[in-house]
Amino acid sequence: MTEHVVLVTGAAAGLGRGIALALAAAGSTVMVTSRALAGGLEVVAEIAARGDAAACTECDVTSEESVRTAVETTVARFGRLDAVVHNATSRRSSDPVDLEQASPELWREHADVSLTGSFTVARAAYPHLRESKGALLLLTSPAGMRGSANLSFYAGVKGAQRGFVKALAREWGPVGIRVNGLAPLAVTPALAAAFEADPTMESRITDKVPIGRVGDPETDLGLPAVFLCGDASRYITGQTVIANGGRDTFL
């Protein structure tokens, strides 16, 4: 994947970091984006220490101007854009929701990051992906397919992302852009904190995973992302790949 430039949103930690590391290891030049520049710079330094190529820029996916600036900064620096991974999620994505009591502000936060963010990222990247015949990858979730009793906001926006993947794949296919989704189960800072708060939670989850563990962001989820961003998946579009160790084989 040399001469291949990828922008990753929400890449300062967790799943976004793992995907950025995997893409860089595969030969891509990665633009690491984050709301906080310091976290993104740490990932860039980690990539550089491995001998791979990356840069960092701030990006708030709830701001159309911020997203457009990040995309144009990437193209200005590297001359092209071959793939975009929209990984950013609400910082409150794991907050339990009681629909009757939940605040409209919490709903808007979920929707702004996952749904409006998907639209904003897609539209800003479109002319460059059309030129490169590139790929857009949205990070969704199995919760958006099977539902979740206490994460209805998160499940709702993630399910909507899957519909957006299908629709955009049909719209953009004729101009050569592929659009896919990736629904992971991975260790993230939020999940690690939840494990620490509830010592029984990890075993409750892994007991439902045939492979017997929660995925590693770089080695288990980064590699499927590399596949979906590169030419090896050149005839795949409109699909959501579930990478969760077999936990949801029925979806």
C-alpha cells in the first residue's frame, strides 16, 4: 500500500490508534486526526519510531469547517487521498441510556459525531476519493444490528451508519469509490475502564465470544481495516464486516 494516503478520524487512542498503526505498517501514509492535537502527535511519534510515515492535524468531526480543513491539509501535504476511515465516536458512547430520562443533548452528541460526522467526512473527502478511485470506511458496531437494551442511542446511530454505507455504496460505485463498514469488538480505553469498574464484565463478554477474547485494536481490527481500505478489496462495497471473534454470528 505504498503511495497510498489515508486519513483516520478519532485516531489518538483506542481503535483509531490501532487502525492508524496497522495502515502505516502496511505502507500507507497516515494522517492521524484528533480533536486534541497532543494525543495525535503521540500516535505519529509511535508510527515514526517504527519507521513508518504519518502526520497529524486537528479535526472535530462535528464541525464541517474542521473536517474540510483536515481533508484539504492532507491533500496539500501528500498530494492525494486514497481512503478515509471515520472512527470517531462520542466520548459518552458507553453511557447507559434510559430513554424516558435521557437528555436531548446526549442524543445530539451521538448523532453529531456518528451520523452528521459520517456525512461531513464523506462529503469533504468525495472529490479526492473520486480522483483516486478510493475507499471510505465507517466504523459502526454490532450493537447497531442486534440492538442494545441500555445503549439505545449508540445502537441507533450505529444502525443508521450501516444504512448510510449501503446507500452511499450504490451512489458512489459508478464513480469508482467503495464504501464499507467495519463492526468491531475491541479493547478501547472506555471498555478497559468499564472492565476495571466491573471485574466480572470482561468474563461475561468473552464467554460469548467463540475465539475467547476481546479483539486487539491493531492486530485484530487494524488488519481488516487495511484490507477494506486497499486494492485487495477492490470488488467489495456496501458491506459491513463484523470482526468480533464470532460473538454475533447470526447478524
